[in-house]
Amino acid sequence: MVEKAAEGAKEVAGKAVDSAKGAATAVVEGTKDAATAAADATKEAAGAAVDKAKEVAGDAAASVKEAASGAVDSAKGAVAAATGGADGAKLYAACAGCHGPRGDMKALNVSPLLAGQSKEDIAKKIHGYKDGSFGGPMKGVMATQVTNLSDADIEALADYISKF
């Protein structure tokens, strides 16, 4: 009888072990499934957060560009106000006596015509007369004419002359 009881106990214990193993396996599988679902949800939330961050960054960049453009426009206005809004036509009045009203005369019958020259060439030549690095025999005459011109004046004057 003891033997039967021991064998019955072994059988019950074996079934309990098998049952515990099954339950443990089910718990492990359930945990794996829950972890996978949590990882997927985290990936989805992170993707949404990245997309929103990109959107916000794009909006911020657009706002910065707009503000910078406004600042540049304001700075241009301030420079124009500070320089008296350099007027090429007014500045050219001092040149017209030698170069003609439309840059179509050779100054002192020596210089090339101003009409037809590019803004860049004219500005380069005026800067050269001003710093002494450009000019032929009449360099001294031109140097006295351009010595008081600012960079903004030179740009305005070159722009005006280039349109002849």
C-alpha cells in the first residue's frame, strides 16, 4: 500500500511538474508577445515623434528665414538712410562736364567712353583711381574727383553710368 501511495504521489507530482512547465511556457510566450507589442508601440511612437520634430524644425527654419530676410531689408534701408541713399544721377553731375551727360565724350579727348562699360568695370576703375592703382596720365585729375566717394557712392555711380 505504501508502494501504491508512493507511486500515486509520483504520478501526481509528475503531472504537477508537467502542468507547471506548461504554465511557465505559457507565461514566457505571453511575456514575449507583450514585449514585442510594447517594442512595436514604442517604435511607432518614436516615428511619430520624429515626424513631428521634423515638421516643427521645418516651420522654425521658415520663420528664421523670414525674420532674416526682414532684417536684411531693414539693414539695407538703414544703410541707404545713413549714406543719404547714394544717388548715382546726382553723383554723376560732377562727371558730366568731362565725360558728357550720357558718358559719350572722351574726357579731355583722352579717356575711353564711359557709355557701354559694365557696372563692375566702372566700379573697379573708380576704386583704382581712388587708391592710386589705376589710370594713365590723367590719374591725378580723376583721383581728386573720386577721393571723397564712399563705397556706396561708387556702387551707385557705377550702376548709374552702366545704364548709359
